[in-house]
Amino acid sequence: MRPEEYLVIGLGNPGRAYLATRHNIGQVFVDWLNYRPDCEQIPTLKPDCYMNLSGETIQKHLDYYKIPVSQIVVAHDDVDLPFGEVRLKTRGRDGGHKGVRSIIKFLETKNFYRIRFGIGRPDNPDFPLEKFVLAKFKCEEIEHFSTMFQEAKEILFSLPDPELETHHDIDPINRTV
């Protein structure tokens, strides 16, 4: 597969305050792709709106550039995966992720690729999840980004040629750091 045939969309929130937060790992991955010589041909998008509103921005971008939904890959955080786990999801519900929910609403389909980055859950079960996802990564977690992003890149390069296959035929790939 040629990854340049897919648009990789990194979810996150705008502004310096959110740069290194767990919720922005999708955008951090897109930045990582943009600075790798072996990925320079991969088109990327970082919506310039809050994550919960990203569906409308993405829909407008796809409509303007006439990109079919079958050729997008949305990269985002997932609290239901242990930290360091990277998975491909080919279709399905939003799993409680409001950014993905917004995309499903505006694209009117659940059938698009997602690369899910496990960020885990707070150690203290009483700690509010909203605060956890908006908290910054620990230094020891950031050290794992390169491995996680390399795994995600391998997933991108393993996607089928969109002209030959549909994404419904792909089994999810589960990888852990």
C-alpha cells in the first residue's frame, strides 16, 4: 500500500495549553509523521478546532478536496487501552470518545480507519477522566512515543490499496509497547 493514498488526521485540542496532553497524542503523531523523511508523502490534517467539534472541520476538508471517507485514518487517544498499546480499528462506535463521535455524526458513517493510542486510565479511580485526558504526559511515558509511533507507522504502511479493497476486510492489528 502507498500511505500517501490516505489522509492521516490527528485529533487534539488547539493551543499551547494542550500541546503535550494525553488527549492530543493524535496530533503529536501527525507532527512526528511530518518530520520523518520516509513519511513526507503522507498527507496529514490537524483540525484547528476543539476535538469535540472536529467532525465538521474534517467533513468540510474531505468535501473540498474530494477525499472519500474510505481514505482517511483518524489517530486519537483511547483510555480503554493500556498505555503504549496501539491498535487499528476499521469501523464501529465511538467508544465514548467525543472527537470520534463528532466525526461519525458529520461523516454519517462509522466505517473509517482509526489508529488508537492507548493512554490508559488514572491510577486513582476517583480521579476525573476529563482531567486525566487533559493532563500532560509523564516524562517516562513520552520516552515510549517513538516506539508507539513507529508501530502506528507500520500499521499505516500495512493498509490495503484503497482502489483494490475495502477496509471492512481488515482485521484489527493490536500492538503493545
